[in-house]
Amino acid sequence: MSPENYLILSAILFSIGIFGVMVRRNALVAFMSIELMLNASNLALVTFSNMHAGNSGFVLDGQIFAFFVMVVAAAEVVVGLAIIVSIFRTRRSASVDDASLLKF
Amino acid sequence: MDLSHTIMFSYAWLLIAIPLAGATILLLLGSAAKKWGHWLGTAVALASFVYGACLFAEMFLAPAEQRATDVPVYTLIDVGTWHVTFGLLIDQLSVLFILLITGVGSLIHIYSIGYMAHDERRSRFFGYLNLFIAAMLLLVTADSYLLMFFGWEGVGLASYLLISFWQERPAAAAAGKKAFVMNRIGDLGVILAMSLLFTTVGSVQYSEVFAAANRIPVATATLIGFFLLLGACGKSAQVPLQAWLLDAMEGPTPVSALIHAATMVTAGVYVITRSGAIFDHAPAAATGVVIVGTVTMLAGAWIGTSKDDIKKALAGSTMSQIGYMMMAAGIGGPAYAYAIFHLLTHGFFKANMFLGAGSVMHGMDDDVNMRRMGGLAKFMRITTVTFAMGYLAIIGFPLFSGFFSKDHIIVAAFGYNPVIGICAMIGALITAYYMTRMMLLTFYGKRRWVEPQEANPNRLPVRHPHESPLTMTIPLIVLALFSIGAGLLMNHWIGQWLHPVTDPAHPHEVTFGEGLIEAFTNPLAWITLVLVAIGIGLGWLVFGRNRDIPLEAPRPNLAEQIGRNDLYGDAINNAAVVHPFLAGTEGVAKADEGIIDGVAVGSAGVIGGLSTQLKRAQTGYVRSYAVTMTAGVIVVGLVLILGQLA
């Protein structure tokens, strides 16, 4: 299968993620959208790595980078979920629009 | 070969360090030194005098070519080819100054013990006096213009502190400030002269400057000469920077005697004499010195004729006498020695008369107005007699000290230019007139005051005049003796003594020896004597003959009117300098507020207004930030893609 298809899939997933972040109020959904964007970029990285290897070599740069992204994402999820949970506990709401105190 | 290997000379810095240490101790301890401060102050002045006298004795006994001694003290800067060393130049000229400063200074310290006895801050006064002695010694012994300038500023500081010593009086505070500011103008001249010397000669060391003086272009040398003259005008109260000296009389009388008569105000004459090599090379600048001296000599005498304040009349006289010295210093050649000769004799007789005036004030409840005095001769015998010795010396009575020194200057002035010579003679006439006036108003004639127990039908001021204590009369007696004898003592000697300094190019030709004879054989001297007699006669006609002197000055004639207003020196300064400068500063202040501050405040306002609008973008909604960010990424991506395509 042509690698372009993987890239198109990656672009679709990334756009869905962006769209989700921009329009959904629920913090958990926005968070999931961010994860979706990360995974879309992981897919693109692996695809590029595969394309780069071509016929001759054996390149795993993209795959390794994807692992790094996953590790950082996992760490970030821990922090992010903790913040969301503590906000929910104090305000009984997970809407990102309610948490808008940090402004002019 | 010089004397720098001898013990006395190698420790010559002690001369300055001793009074400086005295000043430091007295000023640091403050009121803790109240009980003994005046004794310490006097002791260090005397110690300095003894040290100076030993230096003089050693120099006197040494052969002439070994006398000038440069004592290195320490190296300030030693980088590559740039060496700045501090040293003391003790030669025939500076040693005379050392004796004058420490000798008259010690006498005035002793006098001040009595004069300032009732002052709360007497030990501080002595601290300032010691500071002055140290700075003045540094001024005259420095071996470079730079080090001399340290002393120059030091005496300016001491003068300021002492003029405004009674700082609670607004007039004294203002007078100190005035003296300080006017001296700054002169200091600017000295700084400019030093800068010019540094660029043309590459050094401000006396020895190097004078050795190279002939190689300085004449135009530059003239400029240097005029800058030095500006400095001398400021320090020595010469026209056009004369106005501060009369106000300086607000200070305690010993200060007027020491600083504003005997020593500090003569520093300008010292600098010009010391820089003789430069002035010899710049005749235009030397002519300038003569003209300034002549004008000041007449202006000071004019002021002296019309002041009723005894100290201000003496201050006018001081200006006038320094004018004589400047005249001689400008004429140059052998006249340098005459300038220094007159400087020394003037130091004695003018300090004597100022201290005598202080003694009169002491007995007359600090009144300075001569119209409320009169007939004091019976009540203050010692003061009267000593003052009379000063009087005879300053008018040039034969064989008194001023007779010799002033005669030399008048003869030299005639040799230089008949107009200047005639001015010098007229000055002698006016001097005799105003000094006779002062004598008659103060010590003779009818009493214009009453003693407390006497009937007082005319409402005269009540006074209880009495002779001053011994601490005040002994210095008067010593100074009176010098006023009588100093001229006779030095007349034959000083020209030869100073010759190696004033005319280093011809160390063996002495053109100064006929002094005593000249004073009696030269017709000019006889004419001067006649003029002096006329001056005395005029003074006696106007103020003598037991005439009634009104307590309030009568309506003055035009000449008196001008003299009483210091020849409108303050008005001229105000119109020419102060008001234009004040208007200028006001304009600059307005420009600062309007333009500079306007730009700053305006730009701050613009930024502030913009940020008030921009901060509305910070809504606090995460989703709107996400939109902004996405839009930004899209824009950046588009730019990159378009950049690739183009």
C-alpha cells in the first residue's frame, strides 16, 4: 500500500484532534483529542521512517521517536488527569469554559 | 646636587602632615576636643613653623646652587611612559611662603585663642585653620601644577568653611557660597591651563614645563598664560572675579587676616611668579596680568575710600595691594622679586591691621562701623600703636616695610610703561588717603559712643571699650615689629635670594642690589612721598581736625556712591552672568519638562493604551487560545509553503 494513505490518515486524525480541542467543552474530551493528535503525529513519524528507509536500509528513527512521544504523553497524562480531577472536585464541573479566571 | 639627602628635607612632607593630622584629630573628635582643641591647633601650627624655620636655616647655610630641592614623596601613576610622581619643591621661593604661612598662621592661631574664647565651636574653628595651613603649604610646596591644584582646592574649601563658620547667619552662609562659586570659575582656568600644558608639553611637572617653556608655540603659551591669570583672578580677588572678597569679611576676623589678607589671596601672585617661564614667553598674557593688576589696584583703593565697615575698607585695601603685586608679577624680570617682597611685607602689615580691627571689634561689642567709633586711642593703647605701625607700613612711610616694597613696584611700573607708573602713584595717594581716614575715624577725633555710666543726651551707642587679652595683643606686637622692620631686613637680600627662581636663565647676573639707595635717590620715590603726604593731608582735612562725623553716612557724592556699592561688581555680575544663566536654566528646565519628559510620558501613554486594548485578547477561555494557536500554525505553514513555491 502506498505510504501516502498512512499520511492522509494521519492528517485526518490530527485534524479531528484539533477540531476536538477547539470545539469540545469537556476537559476530558479535549484531553483525548490532544492524545489523538499525538498519535496522529506518531503515525506520521513511523510512516516517514519507513519511507526514508526505502529499499536498501533499515531505519528505525521514527519508530524510536514514537516511543519517546508515547512515554512523554503517558507522563503528561498523569499530570493532566490529576489537574482535571482536582478541578472537578472543587468546582463539580469539567467544563474548560468554567475555568476561565486567568484573564485580563 | 641638592639638599634632598639631608634628614630635614627628606622628611619635608611632615611639614604638611603635622597640621593635617591636627585638623583630622580636631574635626573627628568634634566637641570632645572642646577643652584642649585650641591648644592642639596652635601647637601643630607652631610645630610646622619650627620645621619650616629649620628648613629655611638649612637652605640659608647651603651654597646657592644647592638650595632648590625637589623632595620625592610618592609615585601616583607609573604606567608605561606615563609617570606621575608627587613631590615637594622646596626652593628659595616656596621656603619664604612656608615661613609666611606658618609664621603668620601661628600668630593668628594664638590670637584666635583669645578672639574665639566665647565661641561654642572653637575647636572646630582651629581644625579648619589647621586644614587651611596644610592645604596652603601643599599649594606652595607642590612640584607640579596637579599637586599644586590639590592645595589650591584645599585652601578654597578651607576658605569656604571659615567664611561661613557662623553658618547660622544667612549673610555668612551666602558669602561662603559666593566665594566658593566665584573661585570655581578661576579653578576652571587652572584646569584648562593644565590640560593645555599636558597636551603641548606632555607633563605638568614644574621642572619639565619650565625646561620646555621656550618650545611651546607663542599662541599656546599666551592661552596658557590667560588661563592661569583667570585662576589667579579667582583666587586673588582680581577684577573681574573680585566681588567675593568683600563679602568674605563675614567670616571671623582671624580668618580675614590669615586667609583673606596674608596668605590665600596671594596664591594667584605665587602661581604667576612660579609660572614666570611661561609668562616670559607670552608677553601678551603678561600685559594682561599688568592691566588686571592696575585695574584692581585702583578699584580696590576706590572701594577702600568709601566703606564705613572697617573690615570691608581693609578688604578693599587688600584687593588694591594684591593689585600692586600682580602688576609687578606681570612686569616680570626683577619685578617678580618685588611682587614677592610686597607680598611678604603686605602679609605682615595687613594681618597686623586685620587683627587690630578684630581687637577693636572685641572691645566694641563686635561693631564694625567706623562711624560709631572714634577716640579709641586712649582706651586701647596697644591696639592703636600696633595698628599705627601697620598704617605707616602700608602708606609707605620711609623705612617702614611697605616703603621699600611699594617703591620698587612703582619704579618698575614706570620702567614698564609711564601710564601704569602714574596709576601706581595715584594708587599710593589713594592708599594714604583711605588709611588716614580709617585711622582718624577709628582711633582719633571725637568719641561717637558713650560709656555705660555717662550721660547720653545725643543717644549715642553705649560701649565699654577695653584692651584685648594678652593672647591677642602679643601677636599684634610681633606683627607690628615685622611691619616696621621686614622691609629694611629683606630689601637688600630678597632679590639675590630669589634670583635663581625668578631668572633661572642667568643664574649669575644679579640686577637687584641698589634697593636702599634707590629709594632715596630716585626722583620717582620722592614724587611718591609727596603724593603720600598729599593723601594724608586730604584725609586729615576731611576727617581730622576734630570734625563732627555723623553717625549715619551723609548723602554720598557719585564717587562715594559707586565705591559703597563695590563699584557695582555684584550688579554687573548679576546682569552679565547670573540673570542670563538663570534665564537659560529656566529655559532648559522648561525644555526638559516639555520635550524630554513629553516624549517619555507620551511614549509610555501610547504603549499603555495599546496594551489595554491588546490584553482583551486574554479571555481566559482555553478554546479561544487553541483557535488562535491553530490559526497561527496555519499562517506559519502557509508562509513556509509559499516560500518554497516562490
